[in-house]
Amino acid sequence: MQGTPSFHSNTIRSEDNLLLLESFCRWLKTLEYAAGTVYVSVNYIRDFLIFLQDKEVQGIAGITPLIVTQYYRYLQCRANKRQDGGLSPNYITANINALRRFTRYLQVSGRQGFEIHVKPVPEKETTKVILTQKEVGRLYRATENDVLGTRDRAMLGIYYGCGLRRSEGISLDGADVLIKQRLVYVKKGKGYRQRYVPMSETVTSDLEQYILSARLRLQVTGENDPALFLSIHGRRLTGTGMINRLEKLKNTAGIDKPIGLHTLRHSIATHLIQSGMSLESVSRFLGHGSLESTQLYTHLAHEQ
């Protein structure tokens, strides 16, 4: 899990900037951004504020498009602190995206924002791994009939059957699964968008069995975590814990592909398009903000 963002760094000398950073963090949490997004955004903005400090820029009002461009060039030349070489294009893109969130926060909180004219170039997208329908079936058959196996089938139902993003599934509470209506309520979607996702009969059955049986057995005395997916300690199961279970299923199923939770989402999107579902319907199912994000799967579907 992500740690707590660092505010009180000795390198930030301005008390106003420290308070601004804390306020930005609270704003992101209020809008229910994923914990990982909050963590990196705060850290990126902290680095930006330190850069402004070193440049002797006087306050937020002193930020100009030229300053932002200089920061972008600084990132392009900065050494990587964890390994040899420079920062990756994707890291720089994420940094600039954090700046866009920050200036939006400044504007909605009544402060003066700043313009961002730079357009970072992301790394060439790696080929997405897609499971065939037969391989998904092998994952299901690899689940066992014990408590954790029942949870595994529910996990596959959420990430493959409902196509949720990694963070969306982790954030689900038990009350978000509406068995009678055969819907999953996603209240922490990307860009803080909410949506209802339909469940098939099989997915509904697997979720009902998990909630009414296995989840109750995972609840530890004294713990009352509302999370849908509970660990053996009765607390919300982390993304790492889910990935470890998926890796176990993959090895048992004899699947020789590097997969993660998002692989299940990519796979169901591809399979729905292959089945003839319209692009608009798939887009709504996945919770995409635009059809452009969904169009990628049309190419993947033809490659299978």
C-alpha cells in the first residue's frame, strides 16, 4: 500500500507552501481519488514547490507558462534517484498531470491558477496482454472450494466479469454489491465518476456465495471492516494481496503469460467486442470518459 505523503520536508521553507500542500491532499481525498494517485500527486507537487523555491519564484502568482516549461525541461534532464539514467517519459507525464490537478485545485479553491502549455510525450505503449476465454475458464477451474477459493471466484467476477479497474475493486465495500438488482455500485471510479455495473447470473451467484459464506468467516472478532474483499486478518485486502492470489491461480492453471488485475479488465473488454457488443455499450460498461479509450479494444479484438 502507498504510504503517507511527506509534507513537512526540511527542503520546503515556506509555511504557506506546506499548508497549501496539505490542503491539496485533502482536496484529492475529498474527490475520492485513488490512494496511489493522492500519494504521487502530493509528492510531485512538493517537488515542484521546491523547484519554485530554488528558482526564487515568489508565490503561486509568480508561476508563468515559461516557469512550467523550465520545470518540464528540468524533469527531462534530472537523474533518476532509484536507478541509472534519467526519468522515464511516463514518469514525466504523470508529473505534469499532477500539475494539472494542482492548478485545477487552485482555481476551485478561489486561488489564482496557472497555465500549462507543455505536452509531454508518453512512452510507446506496451502491448496489452489479453487472456483467451479458454484461459479465463482455466483460471476459474483453478479456484478451490475453500474460503479463499470462494473469494478468488468473487475476485475474478469483479475484475473479469464486471471489468473493474484495480483501484475500483479494492475500494468496494460489501454494501456496494446489490445482489437482488444484479449490480455493482462503483463509487470511486476514475476521475471520481460513479457508475453501476451489471453482473451476469454466474458473477452474481459467485458474489452471493462469497458474501453470505466466505466473507463472514473472514471477519475477525472485533473487526468490522466494510470492505468487500477481506484478508485472513479481517481487514480490507490490498492490491498486492489480490495480485498474489491471481498469480497463484495463473500458475495452477498453467498460463504462461504475465498478467495482473488489469489484464482481466482488458480481456473482458476484448471479449465483449468480439461477441458483437457495440463500442458505446462497452465504453459505458468500463466507465470510460470517452470512446477514444475504448477504441483500443477493437484492434485487440481483431488480433486475437
